[in-house]
Amino acid sequence: MDLAPLFLSFEVATIATLIAAVSGVFVAALLANVRFPGRELVDVLFTAPMVMPPTVLGYYVLVLLGRRSMLGRAYEALTGSSIVFTRTGAVVAATIGALPLVVKSVRAALEATDPTLILAARTLGATQLRALLTVQFPLATRGIIAALMLAFARAIGDFGVTLMVAGDIPGKTRTASLAIYGAIQGQREQEAMAMVVVLTVLVLSLLYAVNKLTSQRPSDQ
């Protein structure tokens, strides 16, 4: 079995999860704590990729970040490389898959924290940001970690958007999911099965850990 697609998937998923963590936690905290016009519309825009067809998402990414787009041309001018059909494109595709899970899960975890504790911190002089960092985030730690684990599991298995945005280039953008598809198309079933087993064990392990995190309370430890 060629391990390169698996290693690439781990690399892409790790970077995508880090990007989704920073941006997703920020958006989730904003949605959970700040009331502003269009708040739920923002939530819809960030979570739409969970239900939108991958081909539709891939089309939007190609329009926004392709070589003919303003963002695509600016990126290429700065880096000398395009976003589409590169490893960067694979990271973008994986991030699109991971980000909605972070936003939805972290928002739910933050909104589930006891509001009286946050109010107590505010009455003692803490700013909203300090209350978020010192009270709300620690209370929601389990939910945040679970969200990032789900995001990683989603990112490592992305297929549709990755295929459209990054392509299936051996040694460059061929992730494990694409390699499995290619192996099946080429009737290399043993190769496909080996990667399927690895990804299945990984995803099931992550989901088990998420269930333990979200069901176990601090008092149960």
C-alpha cells in the first residue's frame, strides 16, 4: 500500500483543523455572545457546507479562488503559485468541510455554559472578553476539543470538494479518499481495502473519543 496519500491526508487535515479552530472558535464565540442584526444569517452561511452538495461548494471555491478570480490572481502574485490544483487547494477544501462542525459544536458548547457564572464574573469587573477567556472557554473545554476532533475526522475524509478544487494529482494532491477512489476504479481492491480500514479505524476512534468527552462530566472523573 502506498502510504503517501495517507500521510498527505494527515498533513492536510491537521492544517485545515488548525485553520478551522482559529476562525471557527472566533465565529462561534461571536454568535454565542453578541447579538447583532443578521446573526443567524451568518450562522447559516458558515454551516451551509454541511448540507450543500460538494459540487456546488467546489464551484463556488473555483469562482472565488480560481486563477481568473481577483483573490486567485492576488494569491498567485504573492506566492507564485495558484490555489487550485495544489496542496493549498486541498487544505482549502478540507477547511470548508471542517469549519461548519467547529462553528456549530463550539457555539452549542459556549451557549450551554451556566450564564450565572458569566454574569458573576461581569459583576466582579471582568470585561466580556475576559469572562469569555477565563470562565466560558474553560467551562466549554470538552465541547471545544470534541468539535476539533470532529473537524479533523471530517477534514481527513473530504472527497468531492477536494477533487474539484485540488484535483487528483499523484504525489501532490492525491489524498487517501482520492486514492481509494482511484484504486477502486483501477480494480486494485486490496490497496483500496487497506486504506479503507485505516480511515475507518481512525474515524471510529475519534467518534468514540468525542462521545466520551461529551458524555463524561467533570464530577465523573
